[in-house]
Amino acid sequence: MNQNLTRRLAAELIGTFWLVFGGCGTAVFAIITRTGGGDKVDWMSGVGLTGVSLAFGLTVVTGAYALGPISGGHFNPAVTLGLTAAKRFNPKDVGGYIVAQIVGGIIAIGAIWAIVSGIKGGFTKQVGNLASNGYGHERGFYSLGAVLLAEALLTFIFLLVILGATHKKASPGFGGLAIGLCLTLIHLISIPISNTSVNPARSIAPAIFEGGDALKQVWAFILAPIVGAVLAGIVFNKVLAPASED
């Protein structure tokens, strides 16, 4: 592995760590109500939907400006695949990027778990307590069909914003801000739907730690964002990008 690729993969790992730690961590650390000896939590009673949405957006803004010049600031397997579909990223580096992103997310949830384990009164590692995604009314979210549609559609829009905001004809220096604000809006829309993924690495990590239904349902949060991202890359490349894009 060449030194340049090593730096890029390290940046992707750190950036994804920051996104998951900052976003999911805000939700988990903000818990202020616990019932049944910590067996059930209501994390939305803390900073609320707006606070968690801002946390995810701010991690992307800060990560994009700090690490984007090194790796491009993907921090998301769906973004990497969408950029590849748009011919903005070299396919030979896709595997390394995705592995780095997933590892970064897992380390982030591990750090969250290690910290939150010290909460007074205890913290039970059960489905939902580490901000996993889900579908179905038994978890308090929308149906599988609704979640698949929302995740694919929102990831589609997210990739269009990324591709447009980072285009060579876009206003220089504002790409990270536009992308972060877009992710904030996406979370405001879809936290009630599925707890918002649009990022397989963000979903895989808590599912691994929580197990149970979170792990059984994580396939939806891998498939839908990837489908939405790849479609966005194709549409942007074929329909929206100027002819000189090649």
C-alpha cells in the first residue's frame, strides 16, 4: 500500500469515527430518563431531534474541511459508491475506503459504549440504546417499505448535493457547509422514520454492538443508501453534469 493511500484511508477512518461518535454519541450521551434500572432509555428526551440532527451535520462540516483535502471526505460507503458511479472516484480504491469507513464507525460505537458504561445507575446494551436504525412498528419506526423508500430517496438527494457542491463550477470553499447542512436536514426529516442512516457504516456499527433486531434489520440500511447513491451518481453524470465534466 502506498503512503498516499495510507493517509487517505486513515483520514476516512478518522472522519467516519468522528461522524458516528459525534452523531450517535450526542443521542446516547444526552439520555436523561432511564426506567427499569437502565433497561429502557428515551434518548430523544435529551437534546431532541434538532440537536441530534445538528450533531450529524456539524461532524460532516468539520470533518470535510479538516480531512476532505486528504481523502475527499466521504466518511460513508454510499458516498464512495455514488462518487464512483459518477466517475468522480477511482474504482480500485473503493474496497479500501469502505473497510476504513466501517472500521471507523465500529471504533466510534465502541468508544461510546465504553464511556456510557460509566453512567450512574448503569446502561443496558440492548436494541436501540446505541442509536441503531430500524424499521417496523415494534421498534417505533415506519414500515420496511417506507423506510427503504425514504433511505434511498434521501441518499439520492444527499449525493446530488455532494456532487453539485463539489463540482469544479461550484462556489469554492462552500462545499463542506452545503453538505453538512444537507445532512442536518435529512436527519430532521427522517429520524422519526428510521433513526436516519443514509450511511451503511453509521448503521453497521451500532447494529453489531446491539445485536438482535438491530443486526437483523441492518441489511435495509446497507441496501437502500447504496441504491440511492449509485442512482444519483448515474443521474448526475448522465443528466446534470456539464458536457465538459469528462
